[in-house]
Amino acid sequence: MEHELTSEGKCVFCSQILPQATLTKHLATHLTKIEKEDANKSPETYCHIVVDDGVMFLHLLVKGKASMKKIDTFLKDIWLECCGHMSGFGHKDFKVSTTHLVMDVFETKVKIYHDYDYGSTTRVFLKGIKNYKLKIKEDVILLSRNEPLKLICAKCEKHPAANICTVCDWHFFCESCSGKHEHECDDFEDYAKMPVVNSPRMGVCGYTGGHIDTERDGVHQ
């Protein structure tokens, strides 16, 4: 993954597409307003959490009384699940179990990690931003997700990348150049051809995409 790539995401409340650096503050404005409106409605604690791998990101709003298993399942469904691998949370100073309550883990602005697959591991980081008192039914709400990255074909350097070759230095190829690469790499069509998807798990194991927010899971156009 080329970490000089920049990310931007759409706000679930107003549909603005904003740079990653400004999204947290922008979402806080909406959440603070909703919190004021919900003040007399017996609200519950919800935690604003950012998940990222350095370039790709998710902004989540999670019910405080939900278990960490809810986040684990959500991350698998949107970003990670390929072959039923094991997963778990961690922190250098304390244990984080899937049975812990979200509000207990993110009581302060703590940063933890989540590992999926202890063989070919995909690690992402989660940071608690702020807790809000809100009247919402859902356990997990996707506030924003990075738009598909502007990955360009390494061969023609013109068209959006559609596939990766996992044996040729992880080069990206557009649809047209993918066909040409099949004649140059014997392994490409056999097992090394993997689709470009909007996930930190891209190109790893058998991962071909998620089951949540599928319209933003494909190739940048």
C-alpha cells in the first residue's frame, strides 16, 4: 500500500466528501447537535471510534453497552472476513476481550488494535474520540468510510487499477493490462490475480470484498 495516497470520506449526515484530516471535527459538529436534540429522550452512551490502517479508515458510532464482539463482527463484514480466520483486540498494557463493553474500553481516548488472521495478519487500529448521549436504536452506525483510493495501473499509468498481482511486487493493473499480464506471469490467472477492493485486507489470502457498504468497496472510477 502506498501510504502517500490521501483519503477522503463522505459524511453520513450531510453527504459532504471531506479530507480524512477534517472528518473527525466535522462529524463532531453533527453529533453534538443531535446530542442536544436527544437530551430529553432517555439517551444512551454512544462512542465515536475511528478505525484505520494509515490510509483507509472507518468512523463508527457504537453503543456503549454493546460488547466489543459487535465491532469485531462489523470489521469482518466490511473489511476483513475471507476464510473464517480467528481475530481479536489488543493493547500493549492491558487485555481487551470481545466480551468487554465498548464504553469500558473506550472510556478515555485509548488506542487499541485489532488483528484478523494470525497467519497472514491484517492489523488495524481503533481510537476512541468522544462519547455522546444519543437516542438511537442501532448498535453500530457507519459515520464515514474512505472513498476508493485513486490507484492507477502500473503498466499503462492511465486507467484505474482493477487487479493486483501478488507475486509481481504487488503491482496494480487495469482491466486491459490485466489481460496482457496473464501472458507475462504464469501465476497470475492461476492464483496471484486478486481484485482491488477498498479494504486493508486487499490482496491477502482469499479476500475479495466485504458485505457492508458494497457500493464503496470497488475500484475508483
